[in-house]
Amino acid sequence: MTSDIKPTITKFCHQTWQLEATVQLFETHSDFSYIVTDQTPFHPVSHIWPDHPADKGTITLSNGDIIEVVDCRVGAIEVESQTLYVGQDIPVKRDQEGWVFVVVHCLEPSANFIPVGDSVCLNVDKEYQLALGRGHSAGHLSYLALNKILADGYWRKEADRRDPHGYYDFNSYAQVSSFVTQDKCVDTYRLGKTLRKRGLNSADMLSDLPLIEQKVNELLAEWLKLGSNIEVVCEGEALTDSRYWHCNLSEGETAVIACGGTHAGSLSDYANIAVKFNKLDDQHIEMHTMSVST
């Protein structure tokens, strides 16, 4: 019964790529078959800010059959109606009373029925998850570096928002989208009228993009030399519990960023991180962050 389903215990921030789990729900729909287990090492794509793709991997059944996990999404179950909503169909915010949030492993719709209560082995594609994690952490590092570089001469007024190091938070103000792939992150920024009113000298920024790119890359190289650990601190085991990215970059305060994705374990995981800026038009730029693993 779905009313007995508990929130999924998440293990994707714990360097866990394989574990035994118990099936809590199985449903077949036209597009996918959905399987929900009591715990999982799979990271689902967020329905709110889908910047980090879902993990890949397989499920080994009790009879030895191996089935592919073709997608992994956030789900929410309304306890009263026993109805599962997946991804963009979720009608409530997290921790809404009377709702249970779960990780939904998506299988091909032709997948055979898997009974509730069965024990299965969940197997994440470790190398793919690690590559996504490096790309995501590299994206955090590059935007922190960009904030610092822009704080030196590109703001004509005090900005209310500050990043974890105390610099004006250009990333927070200007970011339109962010998307992580293996060892890469692409951030799109809008340099519109609102940002200019807040005090950014956007015309100077656009004209100086090659110089800004050089300075960001120099700062990233200095930070990587620190070899600092990267830690994801979880406030609980549930999918809806907050998670925070921590890294000491010798900027006075340890950088702490609220983030639900998977990440690298250390700056030592990188041989190099470099950014490349692309001007899309007079109001939009992209920052491509590319990393090379050790």
C-alpha cells in the first residue's frame, strides 16, 4: 500500500554506488514503469531546478535479472489518495503535510512487475556519477571565482547579496540557467536593465570578458593548489532534507552553498579547471566551465 511508503533514504552523497533495497512501490505507465525503494544511491533530476542530470545504472532483481534504469526523478505521494506524482506533475512543495517525497527509478514500460517487498540491488554507474559531480563542483568554483574578480571594479554601487566569501553575488543576481554534464558546467547570465540598476557596470564587463576570463582561470589554478576537501553536509537522510556544499578556499570563510547535487570529493580530484566565456548578445553571456580529472 502506498500509504505505508516512507520517504526514500538517499545515499547519493555518501560515496555509495551499490546497495540492497526493498521495493516499496511498482507502477507501470505508458512512458515508464516506476519503482520506488526504501533507500537508493541514485541521484534524481530535480523537478524545481533541473541543473544536474539523473544518475544512470541498473537494478539487479532477486532472480538475477538485470534491468536498466533509464531515468531517475523526484516523486511525491499523496497519502490520502495513495497517488504518485512524478517530476513536473508534483503539485506541492517539499515537506507538505500528508505527502511523502521519494526517488522514482524509471524503467522501460515493458519491464516485468516487481512485487512490493522484494529485495533488489541498485547499481549506480560510478564513473558517470563522479564525472557529473566533478562538473558540478567545478561550476561552483568558477562562479565563486567570477564573483571575486567582478568585485574588483565592476560594481559602482553596494550590492545587497553577498556570496559565501563576502563578494557581491553576481551569480545569484544574473544566473538564468545552469546545466551540468560530465566534467563540465554551463551557466547562462543575463546582464539586463535590472542588474545595471543594481550597480553592475555591464558594458565594462562585456568589453573586458577576455581579461575577466584570464583572471578567473588564474584564480581557479591558485585554488586547486590548495587541495582542499569538498564535503556535502546533509541535514538528514530524506530527499527533501537540505544539503550543503563545503570547501575551504582560503578566502577567510569556508564556502558553504546550498546544493542538492553530487560533487567531487576534493580539489585534488582535478588536474585543471578552466572557464570560457561566450557572448550570446548584448544582454546574455555563457560561462563554460571545463574540468580535467587527475
